Amino acid sequence: MIRTIVLTAVAAAGGWGVTRAVLAGRGVIDRRGRLDRTNHAGSTVSLIEGPAVAAGLTTAAVLVAAPSHRTAAVTATAVSGILGFVDDVAESGSAKGLRGHLGALARGEITTGALKVIGIPAAALLAAGVGRRPEPLGGSAALGALTDTVLAAGVIAGTANLLNLLDLRPGRALKAGLLALAIGESSPRTGTVLTGGALGVIAAAWPDDLAGSSMLGDTGANALGAYLGTRYALSASRPRLALELTLLGALTLASEKVSFTAVIARTPVLRELDAWGRPAALVSP
């Protein structure tokens, strides 16, 4: 117990420190402004937050005590962040959304988005295969392992995608991350350390993100989503995994037809929560 408490505190401090260090080094790391983008309000925003968050989360994941869980968390987080960074800085093709990227793949077009569609689930499968302790299904250990791995990988990859879909307004994805920490079950030891790391990283990124001076981008959103998905998927029961994957799948399909931003703008409670902490100039939908 004491070791877990110490590791959790170190993960929180380490995640916060690394994230803040990268953010503070923006002028050196991105002196030419290659990570600058224009946000929904027409202001310049930096994608430096993405690498900062991915680095902070990976640092926290390294501190997980159980080797298999550590490998799973580091793999899912780091690979998702790296593939997100490739998409952020070298985006190719005009395809958007899951349907668009799958369509591009069907035409033999390999875009940076398509690389994520392939690479993040692959990393999630590896993380799930390494990190979960499967239960037999129908008397078959192999079938149980296969089922658990596929379900857990789907949750990891699906959460990475969902956080990316939400990163359209300042603070929105970070708030979703906090909600996921509050409602998602996790293993007592690994989950506690990963929770500490996530809280430290979110706290470090919060001021700049809410102020609209930086954003997660694909790098940070994918990394945070994969990290949170791994935290949940390593220990959730099979029925919970199936339910979670169904919900993530439904939200992903809905995003192809409906604008989450429009839904939030029409729903008073969601609108107020979404705007909370954001400067007035950035509150408009």
C-alpha cells in the first residue's frame, strides 16, 4: 500500500513536471512555429501541448509497478502519441473521420490518418494481450484470451479515438478525461498509479488549454485516450468491456452523422460544463 501511494505521488509529480517542462520549452522546441495552428476562434494556438501531454503520460506509465501493466500502458500511450504526432505535422490526404480513412485504405491510399486507423488498434492489441489476465470462456482458455484481448483492445483504441473527436474546443478533451477517471473502474494498484499520472498531466496542461494558447491535437488526445483506455481495460470485467466497447462504437458511428459540438451547444448542462473555465472570448460554439 505504501509503495503504491509513493508511486502514485511520483507519477503525478513526474507527469506534471514533464508536461510543464515541454510546454515551457515551446520557444526552443518549436522556434519556427511549425506547430502553430488557427483555432475555431481564429486565434493562433500551438500543438506543443500534444507532445507535452504524451511525454508526461508515458513518464507516469513507466512508474507502474507490475511489468505487464507497465508495458501495456507505455506501449498504448507512446504509440498512439507518436502516430498522432505524425498526423499533426505531416497530415496527408483529404479523408476525414473513420469512414473517410477506411475509404482511403480501400482505395489503396495510405494517409497519415489511415496509419492511425491501423497503428493504434495494433498497439492496443499488443497492450491488451500483454496486460490482461484472461478468464476462460466456454471452458476454453484460448477463446477467453482472444475475447478479452479483442474487447480490451477495442476499448483502448476506441477511447483514443473518442478523446480525439472531442478535442475541438479548449478544455473539452481534458474535462472528458477527468470524467473518465471518475467513472471508469481500474485495478487497485496499477489504476491508482495511472490515475495519479493522469491527474498530474491534466493539471499541467489545464491552464494553457483552457486559455486557448495550446491544444492537445491528435498527439495529446490520442495519447490521453489510449492511456485512459488502458487504465480501464486492464482490469474491467468482460461484460463491462463489452458494454464500454458498444458505447464507444455507438459514439464513433454517431460522430460520422452528428456534430458533437452542435449537440453540446443545444444541451444546457453540457454547454455550461463545456464553457466552464474558458475565457469569454472562447465560449462561443
